Amino acid sequence: MARKPTARAEFVFFNVVYEDGSQKSNRKVPADVLEDPYDKDGAIRAAIEAQDKAISERSGLPPLGIKSITRAK
């Protein structure tokens, strides 16, 4: 019996510059976050901040403030 194909998770990549001047390239954000017609930038920022919060909880270091977010090419 053939298997059903699994749903593919689509991602969009962003470059993030933090307030201390450091940069993280190609941060993955689920594509469905971009479907918000009213506040795409806020939804993208919230998704990346949630990722940063999870990382900071595991590492024990406080999360850095985000200075800018640009879509990776």
C-alpha cells in the first residue's frame, strides 16, 4: 500500500540584526506567519522573538533586542 505524502513545511528566511551589532543569517520563519494581511512585520518579529526566547531559556542567557529584520535573498 502506498504511503500518503506528508505535508511539507514551507519556510521563509530572514536576516536579523541585534542591538549589540551581531547578526544572525537565514532565520527560518514558517510561511503561514506571512499570511497575516494586517501586521506582517509584527508577526515576523513575534515569531523570531519566540525563537530567541526559547534559545535564551536553554542557554541561560538573556535574549538580545532586535534592531532590524530583512528578508534573505
